Amino acid sequence: MSRWRRRRIATAVAGLAVAAAALGTAVTVGTDSPPTPPGADPGPLPTALPTEQQAGEPSSSLGPFRSATITVPTWGATADASCAKGRMSVRDGQYVRDASSRAVNVLAYVSADVDHDGTEDHVAHVMCGEGPEAGGSQTVAFRRSGQQLVPIGRVVGMQDGIAMMDHLEVRVGGRVAVLVSEEYTDGEQNTVPNQWRTYAWQDGRFRQVDGPTTFPAKPPPATLLSVVPAALSFRPQGDGFTGRMTVTVTNDGAVDVARLEILLILPVQVRPAGDDWNGCVVRPDATQTALVCTVPGPQAQSSSTVQFTFVAADKPVPLDDPIGLGNHYMQVSQVPPLNGQVTINDPETIIPITVP
């Protein structure tokens, strides 16, 4: 799904500034490497990884909403008066009426025959503005009528007491599942309490047919992850260097995590090596090595470990920059399917590097 949402990590970065300072003594770079003895083991060879597929422009994944005339239902009494409604032409999934109005954005969509007339319909998450400040966010089902997309009906929206709804899924029988939250976050929706609610077109309107109908007063069970990367210690081998790092993820919560995504940012001299890289890709970056790996997540009350092997033809040069995180840190996030709230302690963590 396509999502246009800016992520604020000021709090996490401020915390990392302290962590980076504490770890600064673990990052050392020597000046000379010993000569390679004749016939010495050259160590593991670099591993060629596929290149990460870039998402491209937002419009490329918006299908029928890339360029279309649509009719947007009312946003409800709590929405900002500058939120446009009614018939509008979207370009690249966006409509801007004038400079004094908030933009209307199509953030994501799914397709299914929701009204059972034998023709495919399109269900879109439509938002006025960029966040909750405008009070405009709703999931709407559309059918095609000539060159236009006209509304079948609103599935769910902020006027129904929902603050966030970033994910849509099609279920059996043309039903639509929406991941909803009563709390808004600029980060991922899985970082706040959430629940799947399923809706079906019945008697001329969408009705909820599955999932919870209210948010409990007591927070539901959640996942609590902590991530610890062991130091990446390089040693001379052959004509270069080799190093190994272990990442341990502990789940102290009550909900399992199916998959995690680990982003490794390392000095440009560092390359992946060995056979530890299943499910990993390289993200193009001329200034640093960026590796993205999808790995199994830990079950509740358990830990999982992932090991990575690296080589470097030249001496790795870690850069200490607590505010910009330098070029040796790790970022961890959950990969859908989302199945409840996930809290990750220090989702961005400095990787200590030692080089002789």
C-alpha cells in the first residue's frame, strides 16, 4: 500500500545521542594493518545481494486513482471547513482546490466486488490534509460510472470515532477489513493500540460484520521488543578485513511477531559476505552500505538471533555523528501482517564497530 506520511524520530534521535556518546569508546580505527602472510586464508567472499525494488512515485501504485474524477462524501462535522468534498479531479492521487484549502489525498486502495453486482469496485483510503489536525480521513468504496468513480458508500471514517486507518485488506465475499485505531501517531500504526474491523455492503450501507466494535479501556496485550546488536569487530584476513555481528531481538510482550525488517547502515567499505543473507537486499547508496533484511520475529516471551558476516577490502571508517546517526547504526521495524500493538525499545540503535 502507498502511504504518504512523514515520520518524526526526534525523540529517538535525541536518545541515540546519549547512546552514541556511551558507545563512542567502542569505535576505534587503527592506522596500519599487518601484512598478509603468504598462503593465508583469504576469508569469506563478498556476497552479491539483489537490489531493493524502489517504490517509485506515489502515483505509480494508485491504479485507478492515479488520474480520475471522483466524488468524495462529506467528511463529517468535526472536519476542517477547508476540506473539499463532492466531485473533484485527482492527479497523482491528489486534489488541491486552491491555496487556502487542504489537499485531498488518496493514500491507498484495494479492489473487490463489494456490492456483488459482478463488477469490480475500488475501496480507497482518502485523507484531507496530512494528519488529524484537519479531522478528515475516511475509507470509501467507489464504482466506475463512465469516466468517473462515484461513491458506493463510506466504509468507516473519523466521523465514526476512528483516529487512524492506514491499512486495508480484501476478505472473502467482497468484504473489506480496515486496521483502525482510536489514537493517532505520525509513526507506524502498529505502535499504538489497533484492531481489524471487517465491513460488508448490506441493505444499502456498509455494516461491520467482524472484529471488535469498541476499544477496551484496558490496553490489549501487546508486543514489547528490545534489540541489541553485538559489536561488529573486524580483524585482518587476507588482503582485507572480515567481521561478524549478532543481533538479538527479545520479545517481553504477550503477542508474537511474525516478521521484522532490519536495516543495517555501515561504512561504505563494508560488504556482506558468507551465507547469512537469505531474505536480504542492498539499498542503493553511494555514501554508505545499506542492507535491508526481512527475518522471522520472536514469539511472545522469547528471543531470536540473527548473525551477519562482513568483509572489507579497505579499512572501515566509522563516522561518529550522534544527531545524524553516523554510518553505523541499525533500524528495526515490524513487517505486515500486523496483529496488534508493537512497542520497540530503541528502534534505531548505534552499532559499535572496532577495527584493528
